[in-house]
Amino acid sequence: MQTILAQGKGSRSGMVVMLLAFVLSACAVKSAVRSYAEPGADLRRFHAYSWGPAEILKTGDPRLDSNEIFQRHLQAAVERELAAKGLAKNPAVPPDLLVHYHASVTQRIDLSQHEPFTACPDCKPFVYDAGTLVIDLVDAQTGKVVWRGWSEGNVDGVLGDQRWLEERIDRDVTRIFARWPH
């Protein structure tokens, strides 16, 4: 390290940038994507879907609650993924599945993003907006959730930037449906 620092100012500033990037990435909140399939549910038997009745659930953030563009973009992203899975939205056919989504934003405190046995002397607690997006597929005949996928992660800065919000929706919905059982 002393050899690198002795090479001059350019190398020193490059080293500082690399070190800063490493520390920030080590302490950053990472998003997680998970899913659940009802045991024994054969998702291949479903062919048609419809959006379930809209639930009046607040997200916890007025930037989303009053954002119709968010809602339309999210529905379009879900519809693209369902079409890729062979499911059709056809109003002329009774749906096999009803689709629901739930979005929420809460403030959280991150004390350490590392495994319990990993030291991080430079990491410090910080408060951030945590977003959760849940997509439920419900058997229209039984009313049971047959598949659920969700994404959780830091949404600081995302909610105030429409382009970034749409990119994040596309990315997270794609990642959620990547967990669809084959």
C-alpha cells in the first residue's frame, strides 16, 4: 500500500476513490427478492388472469399513494412477465388467477449489513426508506394464494425520480418473476 501511495497524487486519489467505493458498497442496503409457492400447486394449469379488486391500502408514502403513473407502470410490468409465462389477460374468459399487488414504504435503521460474524469497523447506522413490493397470484376458484413473490430494499432517492422509479419497478418485477417455478 505504501508503494502505491508513494507513486504520486493521481494514484493516491484513485486509491481513495476505490477505497470509498468499497466501503460504501459494503455498507449499502441490498435488495432481496423471494417467492413462495403453495405446496402442491401446479402453476402450469393456469392460463388466464385478471386483476383482482383494487385494495385501498396505503403504501406509507404519499409519493406512491397519489402516483397513478406508478400504478400503471407496475401493472404493465407485471402483465409483461405474466405474458412471458404463458398467461393471458382475456376479459372474455373467466380468469384462473386473480393478481394483486401491495407496495409499502417504511423507514428503517440499518445497523450493519454484514453477516453476524463479519466485522465492519467503518459501517455506521443509518436511516433509510425501505420499500416492499409483493405480487400475489390467487386461485380464482378457491381464493387461495398459489404464488407470492416479493422484493425488499432501499428506495432512498427512487421515489422522487419518476424515471428511476420506473427502472426500479421493471428490474424488481423481472427479478420477482425470475423466481417463478418451472
